[in-house]
Amino acid sequence: MSSTDQNQTVASEATPEAAPETEPTPVNHESEALDSPSSQSSGWAIFMFFMIGFVGSMLSGWILFPELLYSKKQQPIDFNHAVHLDMVYDGCESCHYFRDDGSFAGMPNMGDCIDCHEEAQTDDPEEIKFVDEYVTPGIEVPWLNHSKQPDCVFFSHSAHVIGADMSCESCHGDIGTSEHTREYQENKLTGYSRDIWGHSISRLGKPEPGEPLPMKMNDCAKCHKEETGHKGACFQCHK
């Protein structure tokens, strides 16, 4: 064997066999980023911004929005229901009566008032104003109707008061004991009273005792369901 062959044999024995190449283990940088303190603090910041925006939106919708949506007005005359109810003979129906054909008269007109108020009977400034500004010149009082519904809605007072034997207080609250007219809040978009929707913009909770009930379609349907077991057909209220 030549010296060259011997050197090659020795070199091959001295050099260890090269280990097979393996792929490096991938590092999950995304997982590390998500677990890092900076990413966690960033997530809490986003959550807090969301909650602040959510709560701010709710408060704006329930408190600020109604202030912008409704304009506040007063009735032309500060009417005292309590005084009148003590003097009339037939309760509410003395002024808010049913005609012979069963239809409801609604708000009293000048003809209903003039028999008693052709002249001022007291020194009450509101009665004097009523006589001077409306009775004497023969002008109807432009009362603001809290209960006025859109023209597409039909409501039968006789069906509820006479047919179902409901009291006026059931829907209008204990208005007969009031000594002053309530503030009228008019929806700037629709022109209707806030009483139609209800004074709670969130529709949560119930009106205080003596306050009028809200008069949305769902309120009527709910009452019908409780009293009759059926919400009623569309044509009953929409003619």
C-alpha cells in the first residue's frame, strides 16, 4: 500500500461522519408578540376605548338626544282640572263627552266652555286671560293635544270606555287631580307629542303612578294581549 493510500485511510478514519442536515425549529414570533406585555396593554387600551365609546353613545342617546329632539311648549291656558272636576256633574265626560252617535268629542271647544265662562267668575289671571283673549273675540283655544295620533291611526274611545269599561285614568293618568297643565314636548321631526313614544327614551321601566301611559302600537298590542289574549288585527286600529 502506498503512503498516499495510507494517508487517505487515516484521514477518513479521523474525520467523523457528518450528521444529517435537519431543518431549524421555527420560532412562533406571533405567539411571542401576543404574549408580550406591550400587546396585552394594547388589547386593554382598545377594550377601554370601546367601552368609553359605548357608554358615551348610550348616555348621549338617552340624555342628550331627547334634549335636541324635543321642543318644550306650554299650553295657551294653564288649565286647572281639579277645580273643574269639583264643579261639574258628570266627571270627565262633562267636558270630554260622547256624542249621540257614539263618537268621542275629544278636546272641548268654545261652545262647551262659554256657558260657564262668558264672563270671568274669579280673579284668576288664567281665567281672565281665557275670557279676554279667546271667549270675547270668539277664538278657539289652540290646545296642544298630548294624545294626538297620526292620521293613519284610528282609536275608538267608546270601545274602550263604554265597551271595555275602562276609566280615563287607565291611559291618561290621574289628570283629574292636576292643578296645572303639563309641559308639552313636541317631537321636532314628527310634530307629535312625546307622550306617544313615552318619556323614557330607553323604553325601560314603567311610568310613575298617575302619569300617562306611552301610546306606541306595541303598548296597545301588549295591553290587548293581556286583556283579551290576542294582540288584535291590523284593521282594528289602521283604517
